[in-house]
Amino acid sequence: MTPADRADRPPLHLAVALDGAGWHPAAWREPLARPGDLLTAGYWASLVTEAEAGLLDFVTFEDSLSLQSMRRLEPDGATDQVRGRLDAVLIAARVAPLTRHIGLVPTVIVTHTEPFHTSKAIATLDYVSGGRAGVRVRVSSRPDEAAHFGRRAVAVTEPRDAAFLDTVTGLFDEAADYVEVIRRLWDSWEDDAEIRDVATGRFVDRGKLHYIDFEGRWFAVRGPSITPRPPQGQPLVAALAHSTVPYQLVARSADLGFVTPHDAAQAAQIIAEIRALEADAQQSTGTGTGTGWPGTPLEPRPGAAVLADLVVFLDEGAGVAAARRDRLDERWGRAYRSDAEIFAGTPGELADLLLDWQASGLAGYRLRPAALPHDLAQITRGLVPELQRRDAFRRGYEGSTLRQLLRLGRPASRYAA
Amino acid sequence: MTKPLKQVHLAAHFPGVNNTTVWSDPRSGSHIDFSSFAHLAQTAERAKMDFLFLAEGLRLREQNGLIYDLDVVGRPDTFTVLAALAAVTSHLGLAGTINSTFNEPYEVARQFASLDHLSGGRAAWNVVTSWDAFTGENFRRGGFLAQDQRYDRARTFLATASELFDSWRGDEIAADRDSGVFLADPLAGSFAHRDAHFDISGQFNVPRSPQGRPVIFQAGDSDEGREFAAECADAIFSRHGTLAEGQAFYADVKGRLARHGRTPGELLILPAATFILGDTDADAAQEARAVRRQQVSGQTAIKLAEQLWNRDLSGYDPDGPLPEIDPDPGENTIARGRASVRMHRDPVAVARQWRERAAAGNLSMREVIIEVTGRQSFIGSAATIADSISALVQADASDGFILVPHITPGGLDDFADQVVPLLQERGVYRTEYAGATLRDHLGLAPHRAAQRAGQPS
């Protein structure tokens, strides 16, 4: 590769997905694991600080409204894996003042929660982090989670049922409405709404506070938010997607899409599908089922940045990572499988793969460390220096907001005249 | 034998979105930037206070059908800012007002349990209930709750959340690498609850937090509210801070505890208190008058009068007399999203009292409203304020005070530097935190689970 090629190559964005002791079910039994500390602030602070030392773009925090389960629709009763967790938004807020550059993207389950609460929570995460907030939205089709709220029934369907697609489509349409509401609420205060005009006694210019008047199939929200417009204007919205219906959510509603290709060709195919859905979405007015679209038409959003998820086992030395994967599988008693491709190899080999797949149009990767903190440190101390040697990754943070790191501009409020 | 000196409890209230807060002062900083919250929290911690308190309102206030613009408007999300404050403090309790109407127990319980974990046992929950359809317009269910059901909702919400907190005993996580057992009990967190408000069951997913559950605050003042507090709360955020009113309230609420099998030390009475600190008592008195005039501008006086009159009074001159017409006795519709308007239970009688007061002192509308809407609780030199605070606590008018500064974020700085050392000298206030959790600071015994979860209530 010539230096000219490097200059032409778009920047590579790297995130890590943090969950418990890592993504392998036996990760908590590893010598470096801290399974007794998973509910402490210190544990999460050390992980995010490590990720920031490696100049990563952002970290995501997994979440669910039930105990972790390997089963799709019910608890699994397992006792040999990490069970129990903390609210992801609160973990992100807790580590925000301890970090300065890295983006913080907690998961929020949209199916049972209030868009009004989520909007102000993520806006506030943006304030406490100085503009580093995002949110990864996730739907819940689990009957057990529905029973924790007791507010609605969730149809139990299997993928082979005829009703499955309707159920899933409904959940994702609701998610699109939810994102529409949180975005309108972020915009509901214009940036200069607070005027503190002593002469007239007015703290705000109420002409710059806007009712959002959203009415959709699932909820109506009046607004405005109780929280002023956050530092980034619009914190970033992300979604993990494996098929057409969730790709549509990425295309309609998200700034970041996390996808799970198993090779470069699949990555290209997924990106083409998302781009086509984005083109469709631009044709229609608004998103989701809601009414009350504000008078000012939205500027077309740039296409979502698509990042590929990879589970990673990383060690120096030929075969070392694969041997560790085998050992973890053996401890667990079966082979760990994932929706994402599982990579076991050296940081150098991973760098080869990342740069190879990147050519298919990926903006970057969300790496799921198989074991924490081991594979995270391999990313920050092995993979990142390797990518830097190839001029393929930043040598210092370019900005202090997540939008700056991802080279996205700060959008004006849709309500601003 | 002399009674031992009671120890004073102090806490800090982040300045609110009301006219107590003077945003026009040149020293007034941001009400939304995290640095303001961090400043006040760190000042409170430097002063060894028990906790920082955040209020909440889930819809911007309106008056005459328009968003109210004379006071501070806008605030952050309570849970998120408290979790961030846990990172910049080490001992201070973190108290959040969270509504039991427009939330569900499972989510609130996991947020408070998470906050308690992430702060090492410093979380507190001020349980409030609203019923108004006005606030409901921001939420999925709209205004679903009848007014007379609000304490029922609050009580069952808290009971349900408590079942969730207690659904983990605290010994379930074995995390034994060698045996491969992470969870000692596969049914950890199991619960089932059914009543008129909630029908929920399953497994709670946040293991037991350091305090077991957040410290519970209650702020209602009605008979029902007091009974709720006596039954369920660890502390009351009261509005009765003067000697006579405070003693009456204190005796009333503490007197209710025995009925619920509780002792007086298990419920703290903490009135909100404002203060003006000066070099001398005379300086402070002068400053107090100036601050009251800043808090009640002519425009604000009209708006406050409208809240009592329940009428548009924009045509009146605030420097002229009170309106001669009587308040509209119907449902108060002029001001919405504001708890204080509900305090005027007999507006016509209150208006009559205001007119009598105006006539007696030859006062304008603005002047009478400055008088009747409350002078500061403590006005004076540091020594005067320290003496007053201690005297009220020793006389059982309260167990301490939640201080409401009128300047953000530095409004507590002088109090921390000047009044707190005097309270310490007098032996009525801690010089160091003795414990790690908020329950420790409040002198409350560790919370024990009432029953094994999963039992129907």
C-alpha cells in the first residue's frame, strides 16, 4: 500500500462493547477477571479509562430489563454465568466525569420505557460528559420483561410463525416513533432559548421553546423537554441490526448502525441494503407513524455510519488466542456462538481483517472483548498501536465531543427559524 | 440531668425553578452545566452535610396558557446527574425526587439500586405523586390517576419497589471461579406483586445494593401525606421551619410512628430553609430585604397574585393596591405544573388576609406579596444563624434543615466556611463523616428486608 492510498482511506472508527466480565460466558472465571466487582463504579471506571487510553471512539454499555439469559423469550436459570447488572445510563453517567474524550453509548430498552424520560436522561449524559453521549436503542420482545412492567402483553411468536414478522415490525415501528420523540425533545429548546434578560425579567425566550405535539400509534408526547438542548444538539442514536426490519430502523432513525457480517462481501451487501432503505426513507415525509411533523423540513441526515460487530480473542503469538478460546469453551462446557463473527488471533491479524473489510464501506467496528479486561487491553495496547503503525488510526483525539470524533457536524434545531 | 445535645443534620437543595432562585444576580451561574452541580455538591461535602437534594417537575410550568418565563426554566434528568455526582464526591448522600405516577416500579427500582451501587450506598428517593393530566401529556398513559388515589398509588408504588429491592438478600453472588458457580440461587430476584395499581412478576435484575434500598423521603403535608411518611419514610422534607409550627409538625408526625411500630429516631424531620448570611445581623437584614425585592419583581408579584386569584391580573399595577375582586373559587386553571397553587385551600379567605395586611401596613400589591410569600428562614451573622439552627433543633422543631441557597452554584460557600465551623465548635455538628452510607449519616440502622420476596402482599 502506498502513502497515497492511506491518505485516501477514510478514518477507521473503533468502539468496544462492554458487558459484564466480557462476552464469553466463562470469561468471569479468567485469572484477570473481577467477577466480584461487576456492580462497582471502580470496575467500570477502569474499563472506560483503559478504552480512552487507547483513543477509542466510544464504548457501549449493554442492558436489559431482565436477568441475562441465553434463551430468547424466557429466563434460563443459569448459575454458571454472570447474572445481575446495573442500569447502563447510570454507569455511563458515573464514568463521564472521570473521562474527557471517549464517547459513552448506553443501551436503552425502548419497548417499556418513556421516551420523555430517556430524552432528558441522554441529554443530561451529554451535559455531564461535555458532549460525548449517544444512546443505543433496543426493542424487547420478551414476555418476561413485559411481565416486569405489567402494562402490556407481548405476543409470543417464533421466527417460523406467520405473526412473527408483524410483531417484530410493530416493535421496530414503535422504536422509530420513540427515536423521533427523543430527537424532537432534544430540539425542543433552541440553543439560545435561555436569555436571562434582566431588563424584561425573562429567563427564557418562550418563542424558542417548542411543543413537539407528537401523536403516534403507541404514545403522544406534548413537550417541550424539561432539559435544555444538549451540547451536541443531537446526541447520537445507534441500533444493532441483523435483518431488514431493524436495518429499516437504522436507515430511518439512527446515526450509527451496528451490524454482524461474517465477511467483507456480506458487509458490502448489508451496507447496500441500508443505503437503499435510507433512500426510501428520504422519499417519505417524516419517520415512523407519528403526526405533528414540524413545519420546517428536516435536512436530510447523512447516511448512518455502519460499524461491524466482532467478538475478539486477542493474544500475541500464533495460535495463543485460539487456544484460549478453546480453554474458555471447555470451562463453559460447550462452544460459544454469537450473532457476530468471532475472531481469535493476534492484533496484527485483526488489523489485517479490519482494513480488509473496511473497503466494503464500513465506517469502523464495535469490538466485543471476549474477556475483560484482557481483550480490552489487547485492543488498546496491541491492536491500536498496530493500526497506528499502518497509519490507519488516530494518534490523538481530534475533538472533545462524540460528533467531532465521528466527523459529524452539530445539527441546528429543527424548530429554529 | 441535662438532656444531651442533639446533633444537627444539614443538607443542600440545588436551587429550584421558582422565584426563590435569583438568576439576575451577577454571581448567578448555569443551572444546567454539570460544573454547577459539582460545585454545590462538593461544597456540601466540604461542609460534611448529609446529602444533596434535587427536586423535579416533569413539565415546564405554564401560566395564562404560556410557558412561565420569569423564573429559572429547565433542569437535568435526576438519576443521570446524581450518578455523575457520585464520581466527584465520596460521602455525600444523593437524593432525587422521582415521581411514582409517570414511572413503573421495575425501572425506578433498578435505577435507584444502580445509583446506590455506583455511589457506594448514598442514594435517597423523595417519593412524589402527581395526578394532573397536564404533566401526563408528556407520557404514555396520559393523566390516568384520580387525585384521591395519589397516596394509594405512592404507597403501593413504594411497597412494590421495596419488594424488588428486597428480592435479593445480598448473598446470592458466589462468583466462585473454581466451582464455576456465579449465582448461588437461580431464583434470585424473584417477585410477584398484584394490587389495584400493579400486576407484575418475574425476576429483578439488580442484586442487593449497599443500603438495601435508597433512603426514603416524603414531602407531602396533608394528613394523608404525614401518615404515609410515618409508615414508610426515613425522612420528611417539611415546610415547617419556625419554632411553633415546627414543634407542632414534629410532635404530630413523630407521634404517629408508634402506631406503625417505629421509634422517633427512625424518621427525621428536615424542613427546607433559606438563609441570608451577613457580617453583622444588620447587614444581613438589609441584604435580606434586597433579596426579597429581587425574588418578587413587579411582574412576579402579578404572577403570584394570579396564582391565588386564579384570574388574569395583567392589567393591575404591582405598585398599586391588591385587586378588589375576589379570587375565582373554581378549579385553579391559571397556573399549571406547579405544586404551590394547591396550597391555597381557601383562596377567598387568603385574599382577605392579604388585604387586611396591606391595609394595616399601607402596602402595595408587590409589598404585601413580598411579606406574605415568606422571608428567609435564617437572617444574620454566622453566629446568629448557628445559634438559631441549633436552638430549633434542640427545641424539637426539627432534626436539621435542608438549605436552599438563592444563588447557583456558590450560594452555600459562605455558609460552609462560616456557619458550619461554629456549629462544630458548639458540639452539635460532625467534624468528619463517621460512616460511608447515607443511612450512616442520618443515624439510621441498616435497612433489613421485611420479608422474603415473592410473597404476595
